[in-house]
Amino acid sequence: MAQRTICVQSPAKMHVKNSALVLSGSHAEMTVPLDDIWVIVVENRQVVITASLLAAFAEAGIGVIVCGADHMPCALQLPLGAHSRHSGIVEQQLLISKPLKKQLWQRIVKAKINNQARCLDYLGLTGADALYGYAKSVASDDSTGREAVAAAYYFRRLLSEGTRREGPYAAPLDYGYAIIRAGIGREAVSKGWLVSRGLHHCNELNSFNLVDDLIEPFRPVVDLLVCEDQLFVTFDKESRARLSSVFEYCVLVNGKRHSVQSAIAELLASLKRAVLEKNAELISLPELIPLRRIEVDKR
């Protein structure tokens, strides 16, 4: 059973009782077992959280996203992870060879561009064939820059107005990407990865280089959700709640249907296999399919 993403959009007090999160506010009180929670999005600035509660979230392995006055994610708390796992994977991660890093990045970029092509197809837009062509021509480490070329081509066809950075699409896309990024960060840290050490991204000022590598093939899930459900028309409370549930949508991994949440876990597990066996072909990347949500326990 998939864990839940909790989006808190109204003033509320939060505390833990009997290993469960209790939310009390103007609406009826809600109780959710900590074991059932994957990520919490705190969107309302009148939500009361104590330091002991943040510690309880960390101990339960829950990621916490805090939004600013503009309702956009501005901070992320992640658990430090299970210390017993750290030495095993981090030592191997630090020893990844440059050729293996380049091969892994090549496969990630190919998966991203193929998913961008599928996104255009599912939306009935033109341009997918050109993107499939770009994906086939991705070199080791994407040394010829196909990712950037494909992205420029893709967004010109995906967005009916404005650009990726400016216009009505910018805010919902940024919000959705931030939610996915938090989920990948939560899973990676909990499994003992050193998230500051990337495969391709290597910015010394970025604490999440590995996360920013692994998010790439998941971005088109957000793109498809924003465009198909027209969340850019009125980027309101309801739109943000829908984007917060992006982990509940399905993708294919190795031909089998997974939730985005499950696909993230499988990606990190397969990355570990690829690193240990020094074989980039072992990495399992998501394939975009038409929007469909899995059933999530709403106890």
C-alpha cells in the first residue's frame, strides 16, 4: 500500500499521539498513522508545529515541505537516514567511475526525452517524432547537449503561451517539480545516499545534486498533469492539492505499473545495483503513461 502525501492548506495545530499525526483546526480533527505518511506539505502559514514534532517526523522517515507566502515550496526537512546503511552505499557511491557516471546520465537523459515525447503524444500535440529522434542520438554523458536542445523544442510545443520560466505555466510546473524533488530526496536520504554527490550535477552550492539528476525522467509526469488538467488556468488551492498528490499517479517501470512513489523507490534500488555491479543497464527508469491514479488508503 502506498504511503500518503499530506497537504495542509488551512490553519491547524499538529501533534503526535499514539504514533499518529493529529491535525486539529476549524474543520474536523484528522488522525493519520505516521507509518502511512511519506511527505507532508505545509502550505498555510498559520500551521503550528513544534520542534518535537519535527523530530518525530524525522524519526519516522517523513519529509516535510514548507511553503512561503506565495504558496511555493521554500524549505525541505529530510531525515538523516538509517546510519547503519550509510557507510555501505556512500563508500560505493564515492567510488563510481567517470565512465559509469556518464553512461548512467546518458540513460537518464534518454528516458527524460522519451517521456517528453510521450507527453506531447498524450496531449495530442505535434513534435513527438523529433523528440524520439533526439533521444536516440543522446551520447555518453549527453556530450552533444541533446537534453537542452530537446527541452527547448519540447516546451515550445507544450506551452500554449508564455515560456517555461515566465507565464501561467511557470508556477504550477515549479510547484510540481518541487514536490517530486522532495520525494526523491526523502527516499534517497532514507536509503543512505549522499545526495550532495551527483552523477552529472556537481554544483558545490547544491546539497541535492543526486536528486537533481534523478528527477529528470519524472518531470513529464508533472507536465502532463498541469497541461491535461489545465492547472495553469487558475493556480489555486485546489490545483496545488492536485499537484501534491503527484506521487499517486502511475508510470511504467520495466513494463510494470508503479505509482510515482514506488517508481522512485525502484529507481534508487536499481541505481544501487548498477553501482555495485558497475553496469548502467541495470538502472530502472520510469516510462510516462496516460494519467491514472492508484488507489491510496485514506484512513
